[in-house]
Amino acid sequence: MTLTPSGKPQLLRELLGESLRELRVSESLTLREVSARARVSLGYLSEVERGQKEASSELLNAICAALDVSLADMLRLVGDRIDATANVAPLPLRTTHVAAA
């Protein structure tokens, strides 16, 4: 299981953000360049890369297109990272209580 510096298990959005950042840096692109290409604010893209925000599927697709990688390939890369770390922190499920009629 991959842990953050604070010792907490790493979340899927953090693994995704790291993967996006690594790809951006490997392509020698700046946040500003990718945000302009993806038509997303620089601040929001930064939060996605730092794992602080979860990108919608539409936004994630735009970011991937700006990085010239398919969404499917990005998800495979993240899946491979999950397999390599053996675990990602599960999020608690929300339950809704329905009153009996």
C-alpha cells in the first residue's frame, strides 16, 4: 500500500494527479500550457495534479487530450500504479436510509 508522507493511504485522485503531473513534466510542458490546451483554469489543474480535486470525466478527457494521451491509456497507467502498490484507500460508502411506508 502506498502511503502519503503523513502516513495515510494514497487515494485514487492522488495517484491520478501524480500520473498527470509526471506525464506533463516528461513532455516539458508547463501547467499554463496544459491548462490553456485543456481550457481549464491553471489553479484547478494544479489542484487535480496535487490530488486535491477529483476531475470529472469530461475534464480528465480534456487534460489527457492536452497531454496527447488517450483517457484509456491514462486510466491503464493509473491502474498499473494501483496494482504496483497493491492497495488504494477505500472511501467510506454513503448509505441512504429510506423510511418505511
